[in-house]
Amino acid sequence: MNPRKIKEGIHWMGAIDWDRRLFDSLIPLPDGTTYNAYLVEGSEKTVLLDSVDPVMTSRLMTQLEDVSRIDYVISHHAEQDHSGAIPVVLGKYTNAKVICTPKAKGILVDLLHIPDDRFMTVEDGETLSLGGKTLRFIHTPWVHWPETMVTYLEKDKVLFSCDFFGSHIAGTDLYATDKARVYEAAKRYFAEIMMPFRNVIEKNLAKLKPLDIEMIAPSHGPIYAEPAFIMDAYADWITGPLKNTVVIPYVSMHESTRQMVCYFVAALVERGVNAELFDLAATDIGKLAMALVDAATIVIGTPTVLAGPHPNVAYAAFLANAIRPRAKFLSIIGSYSWGGKTVDALAGMIPNLKVEVLTPVLLKGLPLQEDLKALDKLADTVAARHKEAGLA
């Protein structure tokens, strides 16, 4: 892909990774991703904002073949999908300085072994003139590492946001034209890497409010020519109302737990409560993370394996504990054959969740009629709690 003009003196550069299906050996990428870098040319100085993942370095360097001079390389975030090609860029432009936050400098030295004398650190709110174009650097810690910042191009009113407002989509659309697709990808992205830091991100959103932003250029996914689309979405995901929904991640080994889950879902629907099911034997874990962004209740369904929860359920509990959803209520349903400590084990895996734990329903073998009554009672409790919370 050749450089693409955004505005006068501003070009998209980078790479489209159509085939990548896993990020950080952890996060599913069903639609691939992009690594966006941006070239901004003033009358006196030229700056490259971010770079690309190391595997895509050659593509970026091809795009830079006709660029005779780069004075600065801005590193908004030290993670290698954005910073990985910086050493090669510095090798070509031997006088270029890396601009980053003081905290990022140390991380970049550790990760990429960039020499100390190639850095120029900037404080929050500091500006830099390129000649006819002025950059303002705004520290945005924990979006999603502690060293992150964004850059605002004042005259052109463009916010270069790096991971902030990003989405994993491989595509040739430079701008977010398919809003439904971008919204889903951005919500997945938020759920997987931003949600644990939502309280700090809320403060960072407030820092951006005074800016007159006409365009947001992230380092993954398309550019937002209508910034309110993604900024309003973030505000909703962070502080918006929870949904009258129960998310049910579950596994069933010999149908007992599945029968319980199916009955429980029907009981919830009869009481006006929505449900989303995720069979952890096959589900896309990113879909589960998305559902957890704004669901009011989580109910975990598990069989007992060696006196504890199924390993897939343990992983889902670990995920929920890590991303810290806003859910208000939690319960557990499942079955066992001879005994175990499933409830205690799962409770110990989710200390970060600030939830009210509703009485679990654990039964021996296939559910009997009295067991189904216990599930009805749990559905009654969920419906009542949702109504009390103003969600019904």
C-alpha cells in the first residue's frame, strides 16, 4: 500500500495485516488488523508518528523511500506493534530524535535498545512547531500502558491517538465508513485491552474535551472523520447504563450443565431478562469480552472437574477478573458427581469483580424437578435485582 493523503502535509503510512488472527498470542483477530503510522510535514520539520509491527518493517521503509528527511519519530506507546520498526527508521534518518513521554523512554530502551542520545522526552501539554504546523503532546496514561500519550495537530485539528479509539480491522477503507462493523470491532478492542483501565480512561476523555477535534487517526483500524462517533461510544462503554442482560459463559461435559443453562435462559426470558450464551468449548473469547462491557449480571455454568471448575471456565473467570467488567451481580450454576469446591474455587479467581454474589445452584447429576425450581428462584432474584437497579 502506498502512502495515502489525509490533508495537506499529512499522509497515512503503515501496513494492512490481512492474515493475522492472534494478537499478543492471546487476543483473537477475526478481521486482521492494521498498523497505522502517519507522516506530517511542516515547512521546517518532518515527523513520523509511530511505526509498524516488526514483521511489516519493509513495507514502511518502502513507503519512506522518497522521504529525504525525518526530524522526529513520535512514539505514543512503546508496545512493539507501534514501536517495533523505530530502530530501522532511526538507522535511515540518523539525525532523527524519538519523541515520547519520560516513562516511555525507559521502556523503549529496554525493549528496543535505542541509544539514550536519540531521545527527546516531552511533558504533558508541551508543544512543538514544525513550521506552519504545531503538535501538542497530551499524556494519556493507561491507554493502555502507563507511558502512553496522544498528539494533537492544532491547525489541522487532527488527534493522533495510537491505541486510544483503535479497532482491529484489516481493510482498504481509510475512514470509518461502515459504522456498524467499526463499532463492533472498536467495542471488542475496548473490551479486550481498555476496559480494565476505564476509570483512568474516563479522565483521559475529559482531557480531550476542550480540544476542537475534527478527525481522530488511531494506530489500528480506520480514521474517524466524525470523532463524536467513537468518543460517544467510549463514554457509553465507560459510564453508560448497564443492559438488562445476563451473560452466561458455560461448559457442559455430559449435558447436565447444558440442561440447566437452557432451562435458566428460558426462565430469564419469561421474566423479561435477556441472556447471551457462550459455550466455552468453542466460543470466540473476544465475543464474550464484548458482552461483558455492559451486561448487568454474569452467571457461570460449569461441570465439576477434579473437585473444581472446568479449565475453560477457570480461564473465563480469569479473563473476567482481568478486564474488570461493570457487572453488578454474579452467580454460578452447574453439576457434580460426587462433590467438590467449585464455588469456592471460582470465588477465589475473581477478586477484582465488585459484584453481589447471588445464591449458586449446584446439583448432583442430571437436574430433577426440585433442581429446576432452584433455577426459577435464581431467575426471580436476577429479575428483581435488575428491576431494583432500574434495568428492567
